[in-house]
Amino acid sequence: MTKHHSISCLIVDDEAIAREIIATHVSNINNIHIVASCSNAIEAFNYISNHKVDLVFLDINMPEISGISFAKSINSNIKVIFTTAYRDYAVEGFELKAVDYLLKPISLERLQKALQTYFEIYGEKESVLNNLNENSDFIFVRSDRKMIKIDFETIIYIESYSDYLKIHLNTSTIPNKSTTVITRETISSIEAKLPKSLFLRIHRSYIIAISAITSFTNEHITIQNNALPISRTYKKEVLRFLEKF
């Protein structure tokens, strides 16, 4: 794999939780380095004046100086990905030649697409999806209008219902938490975010956690008394994998 130079990123948002979510997402991707996180445009401008920055995740709605005004004031060599809770600003954002425009709450998948656009435009051709940090032990998914952190070790299996997923969790060690999380995402997109060393696709509608397997036959895998079917499409690969045990 070709080694690319690290991209220096700055996060500018007046909401601490928004900065934290972006930083967490970016930490899952190699070759992207957060150099600073600023709560307002003045603080960000001071940083840019003294440090090298390649890319800014920039909130539009900030007190005193808006993200739009800030974007107009910085060097055009510094690229911008706008973030906001308001869809109305998209047109003005693209008029400023922004790389992308992310609507909050921002999912990891959507942020990856924005960075892929950045790489394609500015010379980095390697897929962001292939750059996921294998050391990550969790993902964020959007559910009930917020981003929810899910540790890989708590997932027992994932079930697809066409346009949404039901993520089944083993929460015996986590009191007062739901045993399922529902999110609008395709099973293929979430499969790309899961480490192959921990999870196995057994059906177009099912991904299982390998450590959660109770028993299996040539037709089913049982997880906590749930017999999940192995489909014809995945059977050869799944049985080859299971034979290792």
C-alpha cells in the first residue's frame, strides 16, 4: 500500500460534543491527523496563522464570526468541509468551493465520503474505507437523532431489514442499556466498518460476532438461542471459516 503524507486537520465548532464526534470519527482513519480543535473562529484564525493546516472541519453557525465569513478570510490552499445542523446553508457553502457539506449529526460513513472526495480532488487516490484504523474497538451509529457509540465487544449479531439495521447487543455487563440499537444504514456499509477478525457475514441479512457463537451446523449458527440461517451465497466461505475451530 502506498504511504501518503499525513493530512493536518483543524476542527472549528462552538459545540464541544460536535468537536468530539468529528475527532473520534477521524481517529478511525489513517493519514488524517487532528492538529487542533477550536471553539470559535478567532481562536482558529490564530492557530492557522502560526501552523500548517491542510483541511478544516468548519461549523457554519458560530457566535461573532460565522463559518462562512471565516472560510472567506483564510488562504484558499486550506480546504474546508462545512458542518452544520441547518440544510439551508449548503448552496452558499458550495459557492465557496467547499470540499463537502456535512449535516449534523455526522456519521462515520458520511465523514468518510467527504474525506474520499478530498483525496480524489487533491491527489490522494487511496480509499478512505481501506484506511480505517484496525486498532479501533468501537463504531458510532446514528439512532434516535443522535450518534451512539457501540463497542465491538458488546455486539452479538446484526440483522438487516432492507433500509435499516437492528444491532443486537450483549448488555449483561452494562445495566440500564437497551439490548438493541436501530439505525438507518445498509448491512454492507456497516460490514465495511467491522473488523473481519471479529465479525462474519453469514447471510444477506445477518452479520455475527464470532465470539458470540454458541453452536453451529451446516445450515444455522446459534447465538443466545437464536438460530440464524447461513445462506447459500455465504455458505462455502462461512463453513471454511468455521472448520478452523
